[in-house]
Amino acid sequence: MKTTRAHRPAQRPSGNRKVRFVLPFLDAREVCLVGSFNDWNPTAAPMTEVAEGWALELDLPVGSHEYLFVADGRWVADPNNPVSRPNPFGGVNSLVEVAPAAARAPRSRQAGNPNPSSQS
């Protein structure tokens, strides 16, 4: 199963990073993503039903972000993300860390050669 932390965010022109959230195989009619990035608004980020459950990609700024899923009105922590923080309501919020893009050295690659070190 996919986890939120396993998805590598892509660099965005605004400095934000694209993060994919997945809630697997939940029998629900409606699922939304709420968190510190959208003022915990339960209607701001509706998720789409996909083969692996429910999914949504968001552009998030670098830093720590707390979040939960709202499934048919029930607030649920991410079952695939063990990183969490206690919340003031006696539960926990899932936590995602969005890291800055790492500087990468340019690589020369020939088409069809996935291993640049084997080039002659």
C-alpha cells in the first residue's frame, strides 16, 4: 500500500512541492483532506475515488503539516502514516514533512541507458 510519506514531492515553480495523499479502501461516499494547510476546512479539499481508495495531490510549502481525512463526517488519521502529533481533542493528527528540493548535479544520459555510469 502507498503511504503519504513515500511519495516524493515534485518541485513546483512557486517553491511549493506536490504531495499525494491516499486513504486506502475506505467504504465512504465522500472523503476530504483537512489540515494546517487549509485551516482545517472539511470542504476545502475533496478527494477523488481511485483504484486504491481515495486520493488527492496538493501543492504544499516546505515544512511540517498536520492533517486528517474526513470520511462521511468522521475525522480519521492516515492509517499508512505512523508519524503523528497529539491534537487538543484527545486524538492524533497525521504529520507530513515537505522537504526542500535537493540540489542535483546535471547528468548526461543516452536515450535508453538507465545507468549513466555505464556510458563510455
